[in-house]
Amino acid sequence: MYTDYRSSSEEYMMQGQVSEFMYRVYGWMSAALVVTAGVAYYVAHTPAIQAALFKSSGLLIGICIAQFALVLGLGLFINKMSYPVASIVFMVYSAMLGLTLSSIFVVYDMPSIGVTFLVTAGMFGAMCLYGYTTKSDLTTIGNIAMMALFGMVIAMLANLYFQNQTTDYIISGIGVLVFTALIAYDAQKIKQMGYQMLSHGQALDKVSVIGALMLYLDFVNLFLFLLRFLGNRKEN
């Protein structure tokens, strides 16, 4: 009887620690979104920076390569980084992504950007809640979504040549479905990571940064694909 009580008490304590871990994940993700939005808005309303950024294809390509390197480095070398370094790398990446996403504020009007953000936030919250609370294993759904993502990337690259608007909208629709599924899958995966690391007595600080990066990328991509449908372009 004492053993059962201790076991349930330990499980309850672990649940609390995982909940705290998830709050930290969402906190880092929210901070990154604020940085991205702030940088994007500032660049879009600073003509000198905007001109320097988008009139130089070499600079833009360099920034994109740097973004890829930061994400790859964070994923591969997180175990060798300290928690502060991992946090700084994540924030630098979110700021650099803000540079490339600044064109959104130039192309689309603010009301439609705001509406799209609210819709994205609502879908994100619902899918995170589902992924965190469901008893179903979402691994199969996640694997299908990842395969669809690879196929979608190939289709997007091909459409850069064909420039077919109908294909672009189809890809965007698939993108909405893919990242909606990935949000639920990643939320469940991050929760499971928390339980696994706690059971092995490992710290969750750096893992919270990786988890935040995963959900941050899901949110941004879902927002961008939804913007294709909900965004109103500015009149020239």
C-alpha cells in the first residue's frame, strides 16, 4: 500500500515537472515569435534596410544559408552547448528569420496579417492541446506528415520554374494540413521527451529550446501557408 502511494506521488510530481517544462517550451517559442515579428515589422518600415536587404540577392542568400546553419547547428550540437548559448542561437535565428519575413508587411495589409495570425494561433493552440492530452499515438500521423512535407518541398521547387498559380494554391492547402498535423505530433513528441529525460534524471533546460524551435517552425510555416488564402495584397 505504501509502495502504491509512493508510486502515484512520484508520477504526480513528474506530471507537474513535465507541465512546467512545456510552459517553458511555449515561453521560448512565444519569445521567438515576438522577436521575429518585431524585426520583420521594423525592417519593413525602414526603407534603407529594406532596400539593402532585397536589392542584394547575395546578401539575402547569405542570410538564408546562415539561418539553415543555425538550425542545423542547434539540432546537431545542442548537447555540446550550454543552455545560455542554445537560447542565444535560437533568438539570433528568430531575428534573422524576421529579416526575410519582413516582405510580408510590404505585400499584405495589416488587417489580413492580424486575422491570419489569430487564426493560426487558434489552430496552433487547439492542436497543441490535442497532442498533449490525447492517449492516441500520433507517430503514424507524424511520419505521414513528414513524407508529405518532403514531397511538398519538391513540388514547391518545381513550381519555381513553372510558376503555376493553381499549383501554388494546392501546395499551400497541403501545407496547411501538413503543419496542422505536425503541431499535434510535435506537441506529443516534446511531452514524451520530457518524461523520458526526467526518468533518466536529465535536465530539461536545453531540450526546452529544441522543443520551442520545433513548435516555432510549425507555427511560422502554418501562418505563411494560411496567409496565401487569408492575406489581402496591398494595392500598388
